[in-house]
Amino acid sequence: MYQTGVRIGTLSQLEQKHVDLESKLLRIDGGIIKNHEAIYLPFDDVLARILAALMKQNDLIRTDSKINNDYLFISINGSMITNSPTNNNITKRLCKYLRDYSLKNINPHALRRGFAKNLLRKGADVALISKALGHSDLAVTTRYLHISKDEVVDSLRKYL
């Protein structure tokens, strides 16, 4: 989530067909995105290796469980990992890891916001960040970034 900025709802619906390991892209069709617009999101070599291993493991699980689906994130019995308000398995798993590693104040939304802030720090244009987040309005992205007065000053100084 941190590297791609996808929403947790989109993450839970990703299928292996959305992962292009050769091009290192998530090619997400609009059907599983909140704003219904398709998007391509790049990822690095480390995530490519992790996703390749995950997909290989998924194939073994599906063969053993005789479940036929293409979801990227599945349970040990091969079923889709859900993330509805009443059955938020992804959030629960994230919270478990946070407790295990004594991390605080991290949730799926914070990972997404961190993705956006990281792009901004590296000089990405707000319009690009907005597109990557799937926002239909730049005002939403601007509020989302929580840009401090000091960050505005530092950024503006680069252009003086």
C-alpha cells in the first residue's frame, strides 16, 4: 500500500491479472477503483520479487484447495481476503504486525497518505499525486497531503 498508494478496498480486490511483473506495473481497471478510472502504478524490484513469490504461493494454495479465483491476496484456504467494515482482515493483519513490531499510528489510510507525502517530498506535482491516488479533485489531494506552512515555505524557496 505504501509503495503504490492504492486504497484498501482496491487492494482487497486486486487480481493476479492486474500485476505485470515484467513491466513492474499494477494495471488496475476502473471496475475496482473508487473513481472508476483505470490507472497504472509502478513498483520497484523488491516489490516485484515479493509479488512473484506471493503469486507462486497462491497457485499452490489454489491447487490444494481446488478454489478457482485470481485474487492476489487470499487466505490459506484459497478464498478472497475481504475488507468490509465487519470483516476487515487486511486491517486486522496490519494491526497485528504493528503490535508485533511495536509500531504506532499506522493504519491503511496513513500508508496511503505516506505514499502521497513521499511523492511530494521527491518533487512530484500535486496533479500527478492526485492522479496516482485516484482523486477526481485536486482540492481533495491538497487536503489529503496536510501540507504545513513550513513545507510551503521550503518548497517556494526552491523557486525564488
